[in-house]
Amino acid sequence: MIAVIQRVQKAHVQINHRVRGKIGQGLVVLLGIEAADGKEDIDWLAKKIVNLRIFNDDQGMMNLSLGQVNGDILLISQFTLHASTKKGNRPSYIKAAKPGVAIPMYERFIQHIETLLGNHIQTGEFGADMKVSLVNDGPVTIVIDSKDKK
């Protein structure tokens, strides 16, 4: 699993001109699910995201986690994070999980994040044409690949 995590002041996602999910301060997480991903990847990455200390404390240092600032998450599925651009100019998405595998994993990821946070999160819609708007705070953008955990 690959996650692109952006610390935001606010964000929302629209589908067909209707707001599907909206947050204030928190994290926008773009999540790419690979065919080889499993429960270990879900558990590790969800815990890593929830516990990331990337919010400023009173001294302006990034020392606080999402829960410590009462932040929200907007989670968006994004298979294009697994694009291979090694050959030619048209990306290949061969490593990205097919919907039959990816959708249940995406739903498990949502449930796991909500359990860890003890709070409901906002999401896009898997496979939909989404328009994501955000105000990146910092800017702070972090990329985490669950295959790099060791």
C-alpha cells in the first residue's frame, strides 16, 4: 500500500458536483492498494498514519499526532499511485489491485482507521471520478509505502 499524506487546514471531495466528504484540520490520505497487499499492510499503515506526529505544538515543532489536535481524515482511493513509468510514456497500472480485491481492502482500511481513531472518517467513493480540493498546511506532504516498513 502506498499513501500520500497531506496535512491540511481544510479539504473536500466532490462527485458529480456534490460534496461527498469534507474535513477541517487534518489529513488528506490518497491510498493506493497493490494486488500483493494484505492485512499486515492495512494494520501497519493505518497505525502509522494515525500516529504520525506532523502537527505543530505550541513551539511550532511537528510533535503532535492527528488525535492530539482533534483532526480529521479524508481518505481517497487512488490506484494511480502504483503507476509504473519505466517503459514508454503511458503509465502501466499492472501492480494496482483490481476492484474485486481493492474494494474490500479499502473498506477494511477505513474500518481500521476509524477503530484506531475512535471516530468516523470522511471518504471519497472507490472508482468514482472525484474532484479533491484542499488547503495544504505547511505544505506538509509525506509518502509512505507499506513495503518499506522493514
